[in-house]
Amino acid sequence: MHTHSYKKEDWPFGFSDDILAVTTKYVMNGEQPIVEVLHWDDGGWQFMCNTTTDADNGMVVCMGCIFEKFPWISRFKELKPGYLSFYEIETGEWRTQEIE
């Protein structure tokens, strides 16, 4: 167990902040932005930069830690299981679609 600096009432998601999520070390160290968010059917989450496929670059973090570093991810609190959102560089907008 560990703590986070945000107030509990600021937690935007409808589940505990200790749920685990997959990301990359590049996202967590600020080298790359999050450009794809996946909410899997099983409830799992991924916050990806899409710059690597090397498993050695992956990280598992709690949702609280990723929210603490990137509070703007609260925009995905309504992302349904089985869907993903991706940042479309050409339009500067986030698009959502069902995971295939």
C-alpha cells in the first residue's frame, strides 16, 4: 500500500484507485505522451505512448499513481469496457471506438 497526494474526493473513477494499469516507462518518466487509452472488457486499463512494443519498456502501476501524474485522464472516466480512445494528431482530437 502507498498513498497519493490528491484528495480522495478528487478521485474521478467509479472504482478503487489501487486497480492496476499497464503503461510504459516512457509515459511515466515524461518522455512520451499518452496517445491511446484502452479499457478492456475485464476491467483492465492501458495508457500507452505507442512508441515501443518491447515488454521491457512496459510498467504496471496503480490507477492512482497514473492519475496523480496525469490528472487529465479523468476525461476517460466514462470510457466503457471494451473501448479505446486514441489521440488523432491530424485533428488534435481524441476518438473513441470499440476494441476489435
